[in-house]
Amino acid sequence: MSTELVWLAVLMGAATYPSRAAPLLAPGMHRLPVRVQEYLRLVGPAVLATLAAVNVMVAVDAARRPS
């Protein structure tokens, strides 16, 4: 394993930690408006669907061959 990948993993953990720690650090999250709570509930599945779609999509050229 490359040490560059370890630093990338640490960097990504630091980048995503605030969003994962928000419910712990802001216990009044349940006091948000219902519309905002519904929106936030859909962010995770939307991100996962986007990541899955990127891995599933295949680019094809004019002759319908994978490029």
C-alpha cells in the first residue's frame, strides 16, 4: 500500500468528520424544521446513488463500443 493513499484516507476522514459528528455536537438537531430534516435524510442515499451510478455507467463511442 502506498503511503500517499494513507494520507488521502486521513484527509477524507477529516473532510467528512464534521458532517458525521454534527448530530453529536448539535443535540438540538431535532428542532430543525421538518422540511430541513426531510432534506437531510435524503442526502446520504443521494450521495450513495451518485457513487453507484458513476461506477455503473459505461461511456460508449459512436459505434456503441465502450471507450
